[in-house]
Amino acid sequence: MTTIKNVAIVGATGLIGRPIVDGLLASKLFSVTALTRDGTRQRGFPTGVAVKQVDYDSLESLEAALQGQDALVSAMSFEAIHVQRNLVDAAAKAGVKRMIPSEYGNDLLNPKLAAFPIYQPKIAIRERCEQLARENPSFSWTTIHNASFLGPDWTLDFIVDVKNRKADIKDGGDVLFCATTYQDIAQAVIGILTHLEETANRPVRISSVNTTQNELIAMAKELGATEGWDITHSDTAHLESEALRRWAEGDHSEAVIAMFINRAFIGKGWGGYFPVRDNDLLGIQGLDRDELKAIVKSAMDR
Ligand SMILES: NC(=O)c1ccc[n+]([C@@H]2O[C@H](COP(=O)([O-])OP(=O)(O)OC[C@H]3O[C@@H](n4cnc5c(N)ncnc54)[C@H](OP(=O)(O)O)[C@@H]3O)[C@@H](O)[C@H]2O)c1
């Protein structure tokens, strides 16, 4: 049976990369090596992580860095997803057994979402993984779909800003969506690396909790934020057509990307809620209502 010992990670100091590294180290199951553009920037890498500088434009540099690695976890930033193209090829050539490309969001196998321009770089990387796994059976991949991050700085800011009592309610605010803590995303990585066969060459869908915008506002109100809310309303069908128009005109700004993301994940009848999840397989326990409320409270107190 194949076991994973040596794990390389890209984006080890990033928003989701750091909690993944912390989880891998805490499990004491793996030796962790961070690949980075700038090896002189040693700060930010936790103790116990080996650091290797790589040149993402050089297949040879990447292949050399990945020699002896059993798995490669990418937490590459949204803006640099395409940079993973050489990384995937190098991983397969170097004998990496499992690659987890940088996804950590919506379910891009949902055909509605797959049509959006913002997701094409992630889809292209997954398709390259699929091709390499067909050509080389010792290489395999898994993508992690967690819908929204759940932390004081994400769902409780981007979706409902409970600290500043501000929210743009989409499609009435009762659309159920999945949200996942950084710790549970790290647990998904560990679960994949310890359940290789069950997770080979497929997406896994996870969540810590399922909630709605209106529920989050109600929780904040129960916690004392009763007055002074700045609430606006949007129709995500309108956001979608506006985003498509502006994208076609060359506007690839964060505002346009946010319109696509909102449509994809809290649009009524779209894709931010996964009815079937891999939580049990991967060891993700999820949160109860009190635990969700505690996260809302910590976001309010920030
Ligand atoms: N579902 C959600 O709510 C949600 C929210 C945010 C992000 N995400 C997803 O999570 C993934 C990671 O995002 P993140 O926000 O954690 O990333 P991040 O913190 O912005 O960046 C992660 C790392 O990517 C590397 N990087 C950035 N630009 C690069 C470039 N041009 N060339 C090479 N390396 C580069 C850097 O590593 P080095 O400096 O070490 O080289 C950086 O630390 C993405 O797929 C993103 O779409 C999902």
C-alpha cells in the first residue's frame, strides 16, 4: 500500500497555505518542504519546514525540487493559478504520487460555474492533472472544494461583515451555502494523504457548516449587534450579466471577480451548497450552531 511521507507545499505562508502547513506539522505524519519563489525570505516559514527556492518558469528547477516528494499540495494564489502548469508536469515527472492543485473554493465540476471566465485557469490545471494521471498511473490528483472559507476575515467579512454591520444580501439572503474553516481544510489535506485510494483522481467536497446570509445576520443580532445595519440587496442574475459584460470589455478587476463569485456561490439555484460531502471520509467533524456563533462573535470583536 502506498503511504505518503514527504509532502511539498507551494504557498506555505499564504492565507490557506499556512494553516495547511500547521495541520500537516501537527499531525506528525509528514516531513514538509515549502517551495517558494524567494528562498531568502525565510521568515514566515514555521520551524520544522524545509525551504527550497524554485523557478516556476523552469521545469528542471521544479523537477529537481520535487525529487523524493510523495505529494505536492499547492496553495498558489488565485492570481497565479496558471503558474502551476509547470508544477503539475514536474510533479508527474519527479514521481510525485498525489497532487492537490490550488482550488479550495466552488465546485468547478458544476457546469454552470465551469462556464465562467474566472475559473478557466483552475479548470485548465485540473484537466492537465487528469491527462497526466491517464498517461502515468503512478501520478494522481485530488481537488478540494470547500465553497467559502469560514473565518473572521472571510465569510464574516466578504459575505456578511458582522464587525461593521454591513451586508449586500444576494437573492433574498436565504440561499444555503457551505463554509469551511482553515483547520477543516487542513484536515481535508491530511485526510486525502491518508486515504489515497478513496480520493484518487476526483474532487472532494467538504464543509464545516452550512448557513445563509440571513442566519449570520440573525446570529450577530442575537450577540448584540441589534442596531445600525447597512443592508443593501442584489440580484445575482444581474451581477452575472454585468460581470460578463465588463469582463468582455477587459475589466478583470476584483469587483468583477467578486460578482462572478457571488453568483457562483450564493446565487439561488447555483453552486455554493454541496448536498453530498466527504467530511466523514476525511475526518472533518464540522461545527454546531454554538460553534458557528462563537466564530461570528470573534469576527464582531476583532
Ligand atoms: N473559498 C474561498 O473563500 C477562498 C478565499 C481565498 C482564496 N481561495 C483560494 O485559495 C487558494 C490560495 O489562495 P490564498 O489567498 O491562500 O493565496 P495567497 O495567500 O494570496 O498566496 C499564496 C502564495 O502563492 C504564491 N504566489 C503568489 N503569486 C505568485 C506568482 N506570481 N508566482 C509564484 N507564486 C506566487 C506565494 O508563495 P511564495 O511567496 O512562497 O512564492 C504566496 O504566498 C486559491 O486557489 C484561491 O482561489 C479561496
